[in-house]
Amino acid sequence: MERKQCCVKLSVQPSRGLMDEKFIVRVQSVPPGFNLTVHALHHCEDGHSWEAYGHYTADATGTVNVSEDPSLGGTYSGVEPMGLLWSLRPVPGSKTGLRMRKMNVQTPMEVTLSVYQGHMTEGFVDQVPLASVLVERWYIAPGIRRIPVTEGGLTATLFLPPGPGPFPGVLDLWGGGGNLVEYRSALFACHGLASLALDYLTPKITKETGKMVDNEYIETAYRVLQQHPQVLGSSIAMLGLSFGTSVTLKMAVYSEVIKLRCAVCISGSHVQPVDGSLEQIMDFFHKNAANIRIDEKNQVIIRDLLLPIPTDPSFKVDVGRLQCPLLLVVGEDDQNWPAYESAMDMKEMMERAGNSHLLTVLSYPNAGHLIEPPYTPHARASNFIPINTRQKSRFIFRLGSCGQSQKLSRALTTVSVALCLFSGVSVGWGDGGTLSCSGRCLEEDAGLSEGKSVQHQKPSSYLFIQPVIKVITIRNRVANFTALR
């Protein structure tokens, strides 16, 4: 094989694309039956390196197609077209507690794909690959406009799709770690949504005054988005992850200013002091600090802080008053929040109030707290510094295996399409004018167009099936990299 090393061909199509876009990896011109390893290596912005690899055997034509052929071992197994991305893990010897997050969306995530002879599990840096290709994965496509926003004392970034609009808008809130996180909003803009990523826990005004912001800050962000000339002011959604769910539900129910077309809450809860400020809500969570569990590795499980779900209505957002559609996305193995228990309680509250037709629940067995953009590597546990305590700890996000929860990352596709459906807009997603989503068919099974409440059940042999539904007329055409390929 050494003499034919230069003849081995490794191709990736597309080699430059969006983070949520599938690629096809092929190895050609190797002997039939040849055992090889396809390896992925990524150097993060924080200086740490991540790798993934799969073991393959070439067919009778001397070809391996990662999209169709099963991996016989490695960091993933079976037919996993995107396993080289979602199964990325820190290289051996790395610092523990790492989590991969893109900080600068204006630069690509670069991944080097290489082919090695034999089925390797270690020592990749000591071997010469048979072939290598550099792949670029972007969170922001050509034509997307990234606009820093400081109006009204905000610390935020607005992402606008190409074209004049007007576009439906999304106010995007992350969780209790604070900071301005942009990569989800950038991807939303690539699919036709004007998205405002908002730092509401560590904004400039808080750093200057030492005081947490109040409801008015969130309402200011809503107004800025709503009044933008390229945003469809009557179609504004709000999306919250983790602690962002608390803020989203509070604003959706009680704010006199914020009138949402829909609300999406991922991995969070409605439990909070109804009349409390953001600071008081955070303090409330830790009144049950005795319920915090520490495992044998000194890792923290905090899901019991809000359990049992209170019966006192003054400690729960009254979702029975909601007047807009609500999508709850929860992982039943969430070790940070009692997201599943909270979703079931909200379901009961809305059934009693007579507005359960507005609720959709997507509940995924064996999935944990982190529900990220498609193909994002997840961490079972990660170092985390809560805003209220400023004490660094290693939090457990899930107890189950890594391989199962990775596929939940595609739930963000479901979320994005839900935002579009609720806004009356259809946006193309995926290959060939079709939409791929994790779980079951979005429109048919999840009932988003009818406001039904459903749960996704685990198939007997595979956690997430990947059906395809047709996308109707495209408006606000998505950005892509076609011109750059």
C-alpha cells in the first residue's frame, strides 16, 4: 500500500458549508477489502483539540462512502453520515470538563479529515495519513449581516438574512452562564429568521453598575427587534434555553409590552417566584441547595433544586394565561433542570385552563440538558460558572451514553421550523428541498400546525429516526455556500 499511497483519494462534498449542513465523505482508490480509519481533528479557539474516527472496510470497488457504509468501531458505530462531527471528543490527555462552543461566528470551524491504513484507535499524530482534506463548517453564510446592538443599553447582536425582508424575528436567550452567545442566532439567520442574540446576565450595563437588569431590559430588546425596518414586527418569537426558559415564560405571560407570535423553551422550567426579579429568581433556585447531589467524581447534579414541582401558584408562571403557541423541548435525562417534570406540569396547567391547544411538547428519552445546533459535539459534563455564585464546578448534563444524545442536536432543526410555521413562513432546510429532523415527522407527528402535545418515543433499536418531510413554498430564501464551492 505504501507505493500507492499517493493514489488514495479522499473527497468531502461540500468541503465548505453551514454547521447544520450534511456532507458526503468518500475514500476511493484503495484495494478491495482494505481496512482503513477515517479521522477528524479540530483545533478549538480555546486551544484544545478534539478528534473523532470511524473504522471502515472498502467495498469491491475500493471505495468507502461514510454516508452509506457502517463504521465498525471508533467514536461511533453503524451508518452515521455525520459521526465524524457529532462524536468529536477531546484528544487523549486533554484537560477534563471541556465543552465545544464557537465563540467567533465570523470564522469557520475547521476540521481536518484524514485516512489512515488499518483500524487505528490512537497514535494518529505519529502516523502519516494516506490522504487529508480540510473542511470548513460555518455558522454564518455569505450575505448574512451581523450587527452589534447597543441601543437602549443593550448588549446584543442582530443577525439578518440576505435581502430586504421583512423577516420574522426571534429574540434568542441563552442560559445561566451569561455572555453573548451568537452561534445559534447566526444559524437562524441562515434559514430566514432575523435573530437577536441577547446578553441579559452579563451585559455591559451590569458590569458597570453591578446590578442585574430588570424586565425593562428584555422589553427594550423586544422593541429594538420589533421596530427594525427589516423585521416583521407582528411575527416575533422568543426562544430560551435553560435559565432563558424562565425569562421567556415570564415575559410571554406577564409582560404588557412583549406580544409573541410563539415561544420556544428548551431544557427549562416554569418554576420561579412570579413577582421576582431576575436576581430573585436565581436566588430562589438555590434555596434548596441541600438537594444538590455530588457524584463520586465531584461532579454536580442540580436538577432537584426545583423538585418537587410546587403547588403554590405564586411559585409558577401561570401558563394557563398564555395566548401564543408554546413549544417545549426537553430531554428526559436532563441533570440540570427538571425539564420533563416541568413540561408535564405545564401541560396539566394548560389543560385545566383550556389553552392546551397552544402547547407542543417534544420529549426525548435518554437526552440530556444540552440541545445544540445540528452535529454539535456534546459533553456529558462540563466546567460551568453560574452567574449568581461565580463558583466553578463541573456540572453533569446527562447520565446516559454520549452516542445517543448526539442525535438530539438535530432537534434545533425542529425548533427552527416550528418558529417558521408559527410565524406563517416556510423556510427551506436540508438537501434537495426537503427537511430532515430528529424524532418523528414535525408536521404530521408533532402536530405543530395544529398545536398538539406529543411525546417522541424511543424506537426499539435506534433512538432517533430521521424522516423527511417536504417543504412548501420557500420565502426568504436561505443563504448558502454554493457560490464558494
